[in-house]
Amino acid sequence: MEYKVVERFVSINGEGRLAGQLAVFIRFAGCNLNCSYCDTQWANKDHVTYESMNAESIYEYIKSTGVRNVTLTGGEPLLRDGISDLLKLLSEDHELLVEIETNGSVDLKKYSAISGNTISFTMDYKLPSSNMESEMNLDNFSYLTKNDTVKFVSGSMEDLEKAKFIIYKYDLINKTNVYISPVFGQIDMKDIVQFMMDNHMNGVTLQVQLHKVIWEPEKRGV
Ligand SMILES: C[S@@+](CC[C@H](N)C(=O)[O-])C[C@H]1O[C@@H](n2cnc3c(N)ncnc32)[C@H](O)[C@@H]1O
Ligand SMILES: Nc1nc2[nH]cc(C(=O)O)c2c(=O)[nH]1
Ligand code: SF4
Ligand SMILES: [Mg+2]
């Protein structure tokens, strides 16, 4: 199986539980959604320039960096079934900690079977301002554990209210890790903190995309 890789680089992870730690990123082409705020729309275009790589060459690249945290992202990394081959290969290397950034629309059942301790999902729940909420696969919540994360990228008060509703309806704080992240530059983070305080949102983590604070927000390859 050949994978379409649009970017591969080492940086600090700007998002999720391993934020601030070095990570090696593999970004795959293409997505089935079209979020209003997507910061990687370029990677989803039909004619994007990509490198064709197989599972072994991706693994070799990862090992050559000497970095142990791996983030598979995109685009939507789980769009094609063949990604299982890569996930199996990576899961066999117990030195690696593999995170998959996925958009919440793809059925995680078949992938959760592969994922041992070394592979974790960071799954978005797409909120109203993304315009993609109707695509969410709610069954996915039953496959997530404390090794995984649900992320609510919020751009409005309506988004925050919906995030709160979903978090408590599905008891997410007791099942998995829960993150709220601002749509970059679109909402005052003070309002998110106030919302968290007003609603006693214990166990929820607010996170800003660190790489956009460190570098120019539009910069690629970081
Ligand atoms: C580009 S997506 C790729 C993975 C997958 N398609 C997804 O949406 O989870 C990676 C992460 O970046 C987040 N993201 C995209 N654009 C953003 C923005 N403008 N501000 C904050 N987060 C953003 C997404 O919500 C997702 O959590
Ligand atoms: N530094 C950095 N950290 C990230 N964490 C998740 C990313 C993504 O685009 O999925 C990302 C990214 O693009 N850059
Ligand atoms: S699902 Fe992810 S890659 Fe696809 S449009 Fe939304 S943010 Fe962008
Ligand atoms: Mg990103």
C-alpha cells in the first residue's frame, strides 16, 4: 500500500496530551470533511503535491529522526482502510508512542482493535461552527479509553455550550481525556476559561495550539 504524504517533519507537538514534547509528524493528503476553520485545507486539495511512501519507508523515516512520539495527521489519516498496515507496523515498535489525529466521522472500531498501549486516538467532536457536526459518528465514544482524547475545537459560545452538553451526556471525563481548544484567533480564551469556571468543568483541559504561538500561525512544517 502506498500512502500520500504531504508533509513529514519533527517539531514540538502543539496539541494534545503530549503538547510541548518533540514529535515526528506524518501528514496524509485528503479529507472527507470541510471544516469552516480548517488550517490545513491545502492538504485536502485534489492536486496537492505529495510523496508516495509505503509503510516501511514511513517507519524508516520515523526511526531516522530518533524521536519517539509520532503524530499521524492530515487531512484525515484514517480515510483509507490500508492505513491498518502502517498502524500494525508502528504498534509493533514499543519504543514509539503513536497518536492519530482523527476527525470524528470515521468509524474507529476496526482501528481500536489494533491499537495496543502504543497507539492512541485524538478524536475531534466537530462543533456547530465547523459546519460538520452532522458527520459525527457518536458510536466512536464507546471505543475511547483513558489512553485517548476527545478534542472540542470551539469558535463560539454556541460551540462551548454544545461541547458541555456532549461531555456530560456521554460521561466523557470519566472515559477519556477531554480537551477544549480555541479555533485559533476566533474566540477570546478568557471567555473559554470563564465558561469553564461558570460550569465547574473539572477534568477538562484548555489548550491553545502551541506551534501557532511559537511560529507564524500559517507556517508549514512546524
Ligand atoms: C488539521 S486536523 C487533521 C486531523 C483530522 N482531520 C481532524 O480534524 O482531527 C488536526 C487538528 O487541527 C485542528 N484544527 C484545524 N484547524 C484549526 C484552527 N483553525 N484552530 C484550531 N484548531 C484547528 C483540528 O480541529 C484537529 O483537531
Ligand atoms: N507542532 C504541531 N503540532 C501539531 N499537533 C497536531 C497537529 C496537526 O496538524 O494535526 C500539529 C501540527 O501541525 N504542528
Ligand atoms: S476534518 Fe480535519 S483536515 Fe478535514 S477539514 Fe476538518 S480540520 Fe481540516
Ligand atoms: Mg495542525
